[in-house]
Amino acid sequence: MSWLRRRGRWLPWIAAVAAAAAIAFMLRRFDLDRFISTVRGADARFIALVPLLIMAEQIIRAWKWRQLLRPLRSIGVWFLWGTIMAGYLLAVLIPFGFGTVARSWLVARREKLKLPAVLATVAIDRVTDGIVFACLVPIALATVVFSDPTGEIRGGLAFGAAMSLLLFLSAVVLLVGWRRGALSEEGWLSRLLGRLPPRLAEPACKLASGFAEGVAWPREAWRGTGVFVASLLMKILSATNFLFAGLAVGVTLRPGEYVFLLVFLGFLIILGHFARVAGSFILGGVFALALLRVEPEQALAMVLIVEASNLISIAAIGGISLWWQGLELSDLRKAGSVA
């Protein structure tokens, strides 16, 4: 066990070195002087738009989350926006899914809601995002031409989209089944958990029923439609990050190519998250832009503009939100250990 613990400590460092080596290989013909010249000549007006677009995207997410929370409680968009940004900030500081638990706990704490119920609304948020994302992949593949002699990249993206759509639709069935099985004493989940020892059955049933309470779709048709429209708008805004980062350094792509960047990096970020690969966004961004015939110096500048804008937005809004709510990291760690 001690050997496993020692190996676990080294894994992040190994992943970081591997990512740095991959980036160095991709940029082996990199011209540092040209990169510096590109950065110095970047148009600050376009750069300034990127963090604004990132914040606008998260305001839309807050509105979407408000609709999903509506069956539980009516909550203001601005509070949810600050909470979402605080969750992202905490995810950077404390990885392994802590940000999701933290933002859910912040809402549950303020509104006197059950934490599992709020977590369920986040799960629905992710599922609807995933369905919209998977539907964008065929559009990207149909509208973009790039060098792929073996067809492996196109095939991988198509397979990933199909599997993702199947996974998210299965998650919808699972969530609906969970609600039906946990909210009734005769439900399959309640009966299954009831077979546990008494000291475990009661808390397990409370946890299951609490989560099931949050699995509720908005009653009004326009709110339900708005959830999917909001997911689509967020994807469009996310794609425009590279539009304005590119304009800042003199790169203009076709509309479909921005969608391609969105879906390619989306898959890569997910894989990098599970594989704990440091720098996956930078690595994937430079690679994807190279497929679209963007010079490496401009590609790296674009990716760094988007990444820096994202971190600045998260740090500013998330930090202010945590300060305004009078919370410290120790409070959130306790909440995470309870959850």
C-alpha cells in the first residue's frame, strides 16, 4: 500500500512531464522570435472580449441552472453565476470533482435545500450539455476539411459522438428510473436499499430520495426548451473565444472550423481530465489548430489567450463570490467530506 501511495504522488508529475514533452514535440519547429512578435502585436481590443464572452457564457449557464432548480426553489441568476464561478475556482485549487460539490453546497446552504437534490440538478445540467455537444459533432465533421489521410481523427470523433450520445441518453433513463425507484417505498431502489442493515439502510434511503427530489424537469414547456437553447448558446459563445483570440493575432477561420475546435477540444479535455494529463487544453488546442493550417506561433498565442482569459475570469468572479459569502476553503473542505 505504501508503494501505491508513493506512486500516486508521482503520477501528477509524470503526467506534467509527459504533457510538456508532447507540447515540445509539436512545437519542435517553433520560432520563438516570431511568437514574441505575434504576442506583442496582438490586438488588445479583441483579447479583452474573450474574458467577457467567457463570463457571458457562464451567465447563460446560471440562467439554465435556475430553470433546473425551479422545481425546488426560485433562485436568482446572479447568485448562481457567482456560485458557478466559485465552483470553477475551487476545482482549480482542489481537483477531483470538488468544484461541483462545492457549488452545490453553496446553493443548498443558502437556500436550505438538500445537497443531493442540488447535485441532481447539476447532473441534469451536464447531461443536457452532453446531448447538445454530441449533436454538434456531425455538423463539425460535415463542414470542415482537414488533413486526415488515415481517417482516424474523423472516425474517432464520430465514434466518440455516437458513444457520448448513447451514454447521455442512458443517463436520462437512469435518472428517471432513479426518481421513480427512490421516491416511493414500493420503488425498486427503496426496496433494494431497504435490504441493507438498519444502520445503513436509513441514511442510504435518505441520500437516494434526496437526489431523486432534484431529478425534476421544469413544468413549463418554455423553460424546458430554454434549457437546451441555453446549452446551444453556451457552445456558440465558447467557440467564439477562438474567433476573437484568432482575430487578435491575425487568424481567421471558417465558421465550421470554430465548431470543430469546440468538439475536438471538448473530447480532449474530457480524456485529459480522466487521464490526469496536465496541459491537455494547450496540447489539444495547438494540435487542432495545426490541422486547420494555423502556424504554431499563432496557434500557441491563441490557446494561451483563451486559457489565460478563462483563469482570470474564474479567479476574479469566483474569488469575489467566495469573499461575498464569507467562506473559507476550510468550510468547503468540511462540506466536501460530509458529501
